[in-house]
Amino acid sequence: MDFKTNLARARGHIIFVLALICGFALVVYLDGLEKVSLMPREEDPMSRFDEMVPLPLAITGSVTPEYLDYARTAWRYFENNTDPVTGLAGSADKYPSTTMWETGSYLIATVSAERLAIVSRDEAAQRIAKVIESLGQMVLFEDSLPNKAYDTRSLQMVDYGNNPTTIGLGWSALDVARVVAALVIVQHNYPEQATAVEDLFDLWDLDRVVREGELIGTNVSDGVVRENQEGRVGYEQYAAKAMMLLGYDASMALEVRSNLMVKDVEGVPIPVDTRLNRNKVPALTTSEPYLFDGLEFGFDTRSRLFGTAVYRAQELRYRKTGILTAVSEGHITVEPYFAYASVWGGGQPWAVLTFQGDRADSRRTLSTKAAFGWDALFATDYTSELVDAIVPMENKERGWPEGIYENGGEVNDSYTANTNAVVLASIAFRADGPLMRDEK
């Protein structure tokens, strides 16, 4: 064979090796950021974290039979909600629609389930291959990147009501980065899938997601496509890491100092973005991006500090009020059916906000994924209390619900791909550490 043919056949292995090299370089780069101040020390918001001692990670190296049962319950959600033809999982129970964020979650759930021997390697590989195949068949927004939502049955572009649309909603840089992160994890854990993943990336115009170091998304308003910088502190750095694994320069998105302010919540310095969101609402800080960062990539120096701070404030709220606190974004059972429960948001501590910026504090939820995620990462006495409070909500036929409403103590019985994926990733982390780490 000639050189070009051999090179083409080897490209899957080449991209796998390059991803590992990029990952190592990313860790070195991030650690360097903590040692070099970009402004005088008295003005540097990062100096507020100088006295904080980061919590140690709690990789136990084993999983008890009890926790394996919890993982099997989480996997039941995906058994119930995976389309038999396309292989895609619905974002919510019995709702045949998905985004790239939830598709990433399904891939993470599958890798985690195989690590825990809940499914065989063959089954996991077949499921992953079907997802990759379906992603390759989707009509792309502007023939460029995945739309914000798809029908899991037909692979059609849809709006958020799962109604077909020929125009589309645009693409989300955060969602695209989320599925990219999951696909790189697939390459890391299943080298035989590397070529298929690389072929999929070749179909997507990923150059449009990163521009001059920032993450770029689009929105469609009155038929007009508008591009916008996307991501705020926490989510932005998680997404930047994903894109950097493919060699993209997302350095502006990765750096926090230029957009960082610090707010005291329960006496803890909390990282908060100075920018407004797209609806002109102050940005929020919640658990989710730090859970994903730790469970999937493994914390770097800065994200471990920030994760420790975000977790500590929640524990101290409980110590002060007696109210178990583990907040994150998630589905709720009343309109608008989704809310962001924050440590700091909308200019105040502990705000619960809709996407439009309306307050929904009565729907603050003791989050299942936050409870399991923080317990896997830090394993404190408090995280054990959180899991103990959530365990009675287990539904072996449907999976894990979103959690428990703080107001009234009723179960928030929405069942979602994201929550059940985090439960699986959390339990896999207890045994083997981050998903980007080699199995034992």
C-alpha cells in the first residue's frame, strides 16, 4: 500500500494519541495559570482562594454491592428510553427528544455502565457505535453543526417542543463541546471506535465553535441567525477543555480572571461570572460543571479549588439552617419544567432561576446528581447524609428521579438522562477515578 493509504487507515490511532498529548499539555497549562497572575495581586480575584484548602479526592478503588444496585437502577433509565432503531436516548422519561448535551450524557452512562460490568463490553460497543452512526446521519444546522435538539426516532431537527423544524434552532457551543468530550472519552476507552469518531468530527465544522479563543454558539430569532459568545465561569471552562482536546485554541474560554468576581456565600468565596446571560440576567454558579469536570476529566488545580468552594457553601448552608442542600440545574415537574438552582445566581445567593431569569425558589431541589456526584468526589460525612436522603427515592423500574423539593419534601419525580448518567459516572468514579483515566 502507498503512504497515503496507510496514513488514512491509521488516522483513528493518530487522533487518539494526539488527544492524550493534548490532555497532558492542558493539565500543565492549567496548573501554570495558577502560578502567574494577570493583574496586580490586590486586584486579582483568584487571590481570594489562597487560603482555601482543596478537598482530597475520594477514589475508593472499589464499589459495594449496594452502590452497584444504585448503578443498575440508573442504567434502567437508558434501557427504558433508548430508541431501538436510532440508538439515541431521550432526554427525559418517555420523551423522544435529545440534545447534544444529553447525547453526551448517554455516552458517558454507557462507558460507566461497562466499567461497572452492568453491561458487557460488546453491548457497550454496539450501543456506542449506533449512536455514532445516528449522529452521522443527522441533518446539521446550516449543514455545519448539530442543531440544538433532535427527535430520537426520526433524527429530524426539532424545536424544544419536539416539533419538526426545517430552519433549526442554531447550535450550542456548550452542547457541542459536551458531546465532543464524551466522544473523546469513547476514543480513550474504546480505541477501536477512534476512526468512526474521527470520521464524525470530519462531518462537523467544529472550527465554527471556537473563534479567537472563545466559544461561539448561534441562535435563530425571526429567521435570522445570530452568533454569540457562549459560556460562563464553570460551564465555559469545562467546554473549553473538551475543545482543546481536539487541538482547538480555546484559551480565552479557559481563562477565568477577566470575567471573574467572587461573592461570599455562607462565608465561602464563590466564583461568579461578571457577565450577564443572553436574557440580560446575572450569571449563576451551580454544581453541575464542577461535577462533570471532576468525574470525567479529573480536576485541575483551579477547578478543584472552585469545586471545593461550591461544595463547601452547600454544606455550610445545611449546618446553618438544617436544610439538606445539593443544588444543580435540572428538570422540575411544573412549567417551565427546567430550572437552575444556584449557589449564587441573579445577584443573590441560593436563587433558583428559569432560563428567562424568573425566580422559582419554591422548586429548589435536593439534587440526586449533586448528591451522588459530590459524594463520589469528596466522600465527606455530609455527602453521605445527602445520599442517604436520596436513596429512598430510588425507582428500580424507572431510574433515579431528579431529587426532593426542599419546600414540602415531595419527590421531584422527573426522570432524566443527565441525572441517571451522573449517578453512573459517580459510581464508576468510586472504583476507577475519572473516565479519562485508564481502567485498572
